[in-house]
Amino acid sequence: MTLIKSISGIRGTIGGKPGEGLTPFDIVKYTAAYGRWVKQTTGIPKIVIGRDARISGEMVKNLVIGTLMSIGIDVIDIGLSTTPTVEIAVPGEKAGGGIIITASHNPKQWNALKLLNALGEFINDEEGKDVLAIAEDSELTFSSVDKIGKVTADDSYLQKHIDKILALPYVDAEAIRSADFRVVIDCVNSTGGIFLPPLLNALGVTQIEELFCVPNGQFPHDPEPLPENLVALSGKVIETRANLGIAVDPDVDRLCFADENGAMFGEEYTLVAVADYIMQRNPGNTVSNLSSTRALRDITELNGGTYYASAVGEVNVVTKMKETNAVIGGEGNGGIIYPELHYGRDALVGIALFLTHLAKTGKTVSELRATYPAYYISKNKIILTEGMDIDGLLKKMELKYRHQPYSTIDGLKIEFDKQWVHLRKSNTEPVIRIYAEAGTMERAAQLAEQIITDIHKLIKNQ
């Protein structure tokens, strides 16, 4: 059993003993702490909640609602929803915060409480520490019967989210309708199955082949939208002669595409393609995290903008986007953040912008992919032993490669012309993650192996 308290919220496997898994005790404890933090920091006793379709979602939701009511907070329950929809609903309801009940791409035994501020954005590291401190405060008290909160169900935000997307100046539903795309979607039996079909219909897509769109939480494959998990999508694209395939994760904040041949467009290139489309019409700055492809930097500079890198984590990307007034940003895991709509990863707006881009180019998906710089990322890790001085290792690597351009924003990233290696401590496992990118997968793997060899030598000499 696992319980992880981090910048990503309170995440864990369902069941087990309190403090060792995401048990009812833990759900109540951390929900109450967050609710108290919202009241203290905003003075607004109102919180929006929504959930993905996980098997445990109903149970967790009922515990969350009851806990918030018990400390005098009104709850707006938008039901089966998506992470970006809840993010939009928080400011829409003028609430003090929001809780998204989802473990994103994790398997079915996981669930989580993802915590939002009054802007509908993830709370930052300092705010998260404040919530955790409150959770450990034994003085937490609950409201008397006359002061408990009330709950209101609101199922209007699916349409509100779609309407906001359709109103964006660079979303062209008429161009998409004229292209007459045939699309296959894989929604991993979660809430994408509720949201994607009406969005696509609103955009003028009428030929939709649905895979795993029943929101029952029975994931038919590993829910992380990686090529090895999307074999059925690729096969159905080929079988139906579709123009493209679309896959999302359970809470619909990650997005990837398959081309007309069933080949993956590449999660890293979801953001690249959408950013290219936006910058052709609204040149400006872009942001992604240090572990994302260099292709975004190339495309940004080609369009006259400046690229900036942030530490890994959506909240860090958002912070850097605000600092640099970026027109678009995101993460290489298929997460698109388009501030014209809101500051959060949003697969729904990503679909609308990508389809508009594809329709206006007149290209096939594979032809569009071929217009972007080709880079390949090799993902590796070193398992750490107890007591290992990780910070000391990274400092020694920094010294060894001090003559190369490097960044210590988040671990250590070393650049070698248009190649790079990023080393960082995992927030969830006792490992050092080592990502390397180059013009071929073979070269990326060689680069990663070189760095791994260097680290092992340093460990041996410690």
C-alpha cells in the first residue's frame, strides 16, 4: 500500500492501514485540512469537486463531500468530469478552491485528491506544505449542526467547457467540419467517454469510432497514453481507414494522437504541433519542463519567440508561463496549457486546436508530423540505495560537465549542442531519472548510457 503527499496532491492506493494507503481516515484528514486552509486563505467557504470514473471514485467523493460539509463548507459537485473542467468551474463558481478526485494515469487501484486554489490552478509547494501542516494539527474541529455546509449538484460544466473552447479565436469549427475527419477515440473507460464525443460533434466531426468510452472505471489497458498501451487504437484507425486516432488519460489532461497509418504522433509532439499553430498566428514565448523535447524550442525560435524551461510539474510550468507571458506551454506528456482558456493542462482544448491546425494545413497527420524536427528521448533510471548522497552525486556531475551549458533548476540538465541529458530525483520512487534526447534513438540511448556510467563510477568512489 502507498500514500504519497506531494505537490501533486494526496495520492495513494485504496485500502490498507491509515497512513499507509488512501484510506477513509486519510481522505477525511487531508480533505478537512485543505478545507480549513481554503477558509483561512480565501474566506470563501465554497469548494468545487469533480471526479474521473475510477471504481473508488464514488466512495472517495462521498467522503470528501461529507467532510467539507462537516467543517461548514458548501460543495458544488460537478460529478463525473475532467481535471480541466473542474479547473474552469472553480473561478466560474467564485469558489475558494477545488478538489479533483483522480489519480490521472495511475492504474485502477490508485486514487488521489488534487487540490486547486481559487484561480482553479494547482496549489504550489509552499501552499501544499501549509495544508500538510494543518493535517497534523490535532486541534482541527468540526462545525455544529446549524453550521454544516450544503451540497449542490451542477451538471452544466461539460457544455460550459465546450462553449468556452468554441469561442476561442483560433478554434475554427467550420474548417474542421469541412475537412470531414473520420476519428477514432480511446477514452480508457473514464470521463473522456462523456466529454470527447460532444466536443467532437460541436467541432463538426460526425464520423467517430468509440473505443472504451463507457465511464465505468474498468480500464481496458494501462491508462497511461503511451504507444505500448494504445495497440487497439492503432488497429482501429487502420481498420476503419480513419484520418487519426485520439487518446486521453482518465482525467483528460493528457493527449496524444495516432496518424492515419496507426503510428503514434508522439506525446512530446502534441504540444509542439499545437504551439506551432498558435505561434503562427500569435507569436510569443513558450514554456515546457526540462524533460520535454527540444523541438518546442526549435519551433518557438522559428516563429520568432523565446523558449523557457521550468522545473518538472504543472504548477512550475504555469509559474514560468506567467513570468514570461507565454502564449502557450505545457509538458511533454501530452499536456497542453493554453492561457487564453485557463492555466491548466487541457486535452479538450488541445483536440480543438490540433484539428483546426490539421484542417487548415490540408495535410495528413503523418505529413504534419514530418514538418517538425525529429528528436528521440531515451528514458532511464538508477535505483538508489539507502543513505546515498544524491545531491552530492549531482553536484559532482555538474562539476564534471561544467564546460557544457547546464541548468540546475530541477536536478541537473546538461546540453550537448542540440542533444541533452536531464538527471533528477524522483518525487515518488527512490531513483534518479535520466532522460536523454538526440536526433536518433540510438544516439539518445548512448548519451544516457554515458551519463549512467559516469554516475556509477562516482558512486563506486564515494
